[in-house]
Amino acid sequence: MDVESVAVELYELRPLEFTAARDVFVAQARKAGDKQLAAAIGALRKPTVAVWAAGLLARRRRNEAHGLVQLGEALRTAHRTLDGQQLRKLSHDQHVVIGELARTARAFTGSPSRKVSRGSGILAQCGGQPQQGVPREARRSPGRTFWPPG
């Protein structure tokens, strides 16, 4: 057992299941005498519903998430070069992709929640918004378990 494999398993769980499962892993690490591992697992934070949904999208739909990153790069280039025609086209494409990701997130989670739809917005902030970096929620989550894809 290592913190990375535990994190992957934990961040697949629904947020309501996260804390109890994390506590089980912490207890297992302590029982094995690995205090450092127990502390590292205990430091993993329960994701918000939106961050959890974004993580599911990034892990289960790597190609789509990567496509959103590429779209974000193209948008940043269009902003830098002040290419209005390209900005309009890419902005439209971004809205279409984010809508598709939101529908996929709702299907993955079994939830019609607006919070789940916000997960695709977090992906957009990570990869699709030219003026923004990684959102606060994403910085608080273990990066390799949910972002960037690949």
C-alpha cells in the first residue's frame, strides 16, 4: 500500500464515502506500523462534489479532458494575438465541449446536481479558460489523481 494507490482509490469514491474509507486506510497503515504513510493518507482531503466530478471526468475521459486543455491553449493564443474570429469560434467550441462534459459528469455520478455540472467548469478553468489558472479546489486536491489528464 502506498499513498498514491490509496489516493486513486479514494478519489473514485463518492465524497460521502471518502472520509470513512480514508480512516480505514489510515488504521491499516498504523496497524502495519507505518506512521508516515498513515499521516500522508490522513492528509488527503475529501473533495467537493464538483472537484470529485472533475476528477472522474479527467480520469475516465482522458481524451476529452486533453482536448479541453488543447482548446484552452488555442484560446490563450487567440487572446494573445487578438484574433476575434478565432476567439468567437473557439469560445463556441468551448461551450459545446463543457456542455458535453457536464452531461458526462452527471452520467458518471448519477446526479442531476448543478454542483456536478460545476465539475466540468473546474476542468474548463484548468484547461479551457485563457485568463485563469488552476482553481483553488484543484490545488487542494492531489494533482496526479485528477489533473492534469495523462
